[in-house]
Amino acid sequence: MRKLKWILSTTAFVLAAVGLAGVSGMARAEENENAVIPSKVYIGDVAVGGMTAEEARQAVIEDVDGKLEAVITLKAGETEKTVTAKELGVEWVNTDVADEAALIGKVGNLIQRYKDMKDLENEDKIFEVEYSADYDKVSAWLEANTSEMNQQAVNHGLKRENGAFVIVEGQEGIEVDVKASAEAIVSYFAEEWNETDGSVALAANIVEPEGKREDLEAIQDVLGGFSTYFGDSAPGRITNVKHATSFIDGTVLYPGEEFSVYDAIEPLNAENGYELAGAYENGTTVESYGGGVCQVSTTLYNAVIRAELKVTERFNHSMLVSYVKPSMDAAIAGTYKNLRFMNTYDKPIYIEGYTNGGTLYFNIFGDETRPANREVRFESETVSEENPTPKFETTADPIGVVTRTQKAHIGNSARLWKIVLVDGVEESREIFNTSKYNASPDIYSVGTASANADAVYAINEALATQDVATIRAAAEYWCDEAIAAREQEAAAQQPPEVPETPETTEKPDDSDKKDDKKDDKKDDKKDDKKDDKKDTEQSEDDPEDE
């Protein structure tokens, strides 16, 4: 009986203990939700003792945000680029340590909980903050900024001195390997970053300069050349022609490379050394920075086509130019009209451009591989012409002022023929390009102001004819000076009036005779005055009599 009683007592104790433990566990679960972290616990540099898990998490986030402003210097060769850790997409990843810190001394058996709390008395408990960089964000940043970090290779080149070529050594370039560099940055933040400013060496590839010495040494032959005259241009235009030519002179173009004239000479503004000069715009001539550079592109175009390089973009002018025949021009206008061409030879070519005595020259040098008995010619053909009608604009200037404000340009449709001769015999003839040039009229400003109503009427009648000669004649005839001169001349032609002779002694024998003579004389005077007046009126009304 004692044994059974003991067993029952033990069982009751165990059941009681389990019951108490269950009640106690439920109480602890409720406590842990709002439990505070013990003292001397840190997450990174943040002391989180006395905080709940959520409070600790927010405190660490604020601290991490500040650390993510650390500046990271990325290096590629001799170039550097700085970026913050946050911009690279770096984040705190082990955010669950806040929950772990809140459970210290609250989980495990009594011995474990006791041990955890006892350890805190001896030393601080520190949870490390772990970081991770997002690979996709890092790659995107590198893609967007690679151009700033790459070092372009400088190709081996040439310069022409005293009629001979001298080789210029090139320089290696560096190109960032985006994929390998992104992996290096991700690894750095996962394993090495100490939450302060740092640096990462990017993965980069060496880019060798183009051009072999033997290829450059082969450039000796003139493949094509052309010249135009600009010496009678205005000073600003002369400056622009010389300046743009200097940007092109010395260019080495490797096989398959394309050359853009606009890219070589822009921007066309005062800061880049250009001056105001005449240029075409909407059918008129205006003053524009860089006016005259089209003669540079045109001269180069004619050298290029004689070298038989591939022209990839060319536009004719809106109106005819004077320095080449129709369809032989190449216009430059902003970014929408440009001259581009490609080196289709197996060796590099050299572009030489210079001016001498008012003449512009361009020569294309290379390794001539075309047969010596083969010749290329280009012929311009005008298909049709359009002569514009003069245009007259009235102004408030006095009658007599007639000024041509714009010179006419004949409209023209043209084409350029490429002709190939072998041993002097024409082998082929093909249309190389076609061009359409707009007509632009002579524009005259005509003064129509006068106090004389007849003059105003006459100049308007002349304007209605739209004939330059008629308008000029009317303007000359009805100007104030001409009217005043005619009036003065008419006044000078009037004979002076003769006073009548007073009567003295009457003579009955011949009085009738004298009276008749007197009357005849008066009648003659009246007739003379009448004729003079008629002549004066006719000369004022009929300009052809002047």
C-alpha cells in the first residue's frame, strides 16, 4: 500500500508540475511578445538593451542608413569614380537578429536561461550586421557609368611634315568588364566592407590601339584630291573655312571606320572659334556662326568621291552655290544635313586639308590598289532650270529709294555622272547622285512715301507691272529731287513780261494802223505764252520726253 501511495503522489506532483509549466509557458509567450532586450546587448554599434525587438530593428535601420552613405571609390586603371553604398543597392540583410536579441534569457531550460544571463554579466553580447549588394543594381549602375570610366585607346597615327609622313605612336586603352566588376563589388560588401569609406578595383580589359606600323607606312599615294576658291569671301567666312579645315586635317581613318564632318567641326559657335558669315536659311541668305563650312564639306566630298570611298550620307544645298557645279556640293546644316563616308580600303587612309592663297585643298592619301590605266571622272549635268520672278517690298522710305536686299538664285535640277575610263576609253557611265535646288528671287525694297499724290500714284502703278526697269524709271522720275528740278527748269523757260508803252500824241492818220499792230503784238504774246505753257505741261506728264 505504501508503494502505491508513493506512486500516486509522484504522479500527482508531475501532473501538477506539467500543469504549472503549461501555465507558465503561456505566460512567457505573452511576455516575449513585449519582452525587452537585456542590457549589454548590441546589434552592430547600436546598444539595444531595454528595447523591444521592433524598437531595436528601427534603431538599427537608422544607424545603417547613415553607414550606407559611405563613399566607395571604384578604380579602373588611372580613372576613378565615386559612388555611395546606397546608390549601389547595398542593404542590411540579417534583420532577424533583433528578434534573436529579444529572446536572450527567455528561451531554453532553466540552466540555459541562467547561463545566457550570467554571460551578459561578464561580457557584452554583440550581433553582427550583415550587408549585401544587389547584383542587378550594381550592374545597372556600371552600365550607366562605364563610358566615364573607360580609357579610350589612342590609335597609332600619322602627321605630315614637310611633305613626308611621320608615324605617331598610340596608347593602350582600358574597358571596364561590367559582369566581372559587378561580382567583385558584391563580394566586397559581403565579405570586406567595414561600414566606412572604401575602394574596389574593377575588372578591366586592355584595348590595344589600332594601326600596324607596316600599314601606316604604306600610306603614300594620293587616292583623290580637290580644291575650291574662297579668297573673295568676307573676312568672317574666310576664318570659318580655315578653322573647320583645321579640325579635319590629319585624320587617320582605319578600314571600316566612318567619318562625320559635323562631328569633327562642331559646335558651330563663337566659343569654338567660329564667326558670323552668310548662310542659307529658308530660301534667303542670313548671318550665321560657321557660315562657309559647307565649302569645306563640299571640297572634301569631291576628294572623297575621287578616292572612291563609300559615301554614307550627303545632302545638296537648298539653293545653288557658286564654288562648284550643280550636284557636286555637300551641305552641312545642324544635325540634319551632314557628310559621312567610310574607308572601304584594306589599309588606313589619311585626310590632308589646308588653305593657300585663298584656295582650299583636300587630299586623300592611302595605298593605291586601283589599276594605273583606270581613270575616274565626274560630270555635272543640268536637267532643268527655273528663273524666279523678282519680288518687291514697299517701305516707308521716300520715292526714289530702290534697294536690292537679296540676289536671285536660279532653280535647278541636276545630276552627277560618274565616268570610268580605261586606257582613255570610256568603260562605264552611271548617275552618281541627283540634286534639286530651289529658286530664290531678287528681292527689292521700294520707297513709296511722298507728299505728291501724283508721285505716289505713279510709283504704285509701276509696282503693279513687277518690272524692275519700269519701277526704277518711275522712282527716278517721281523722286522729290526730280520733281523740284523739273519745276525749276519750267520756271526758267517762262519769258519775262514786257510792259506796255504809254501813249503820247495822237496822230489821226496812222492811229488805226498802230492799234492793229499793237493788237497783233498782244495776240502774238498771248499765243507764245500759251505754247510755252503747253510745252511745260507735256514735259511734266510724259517721262519719255525727259
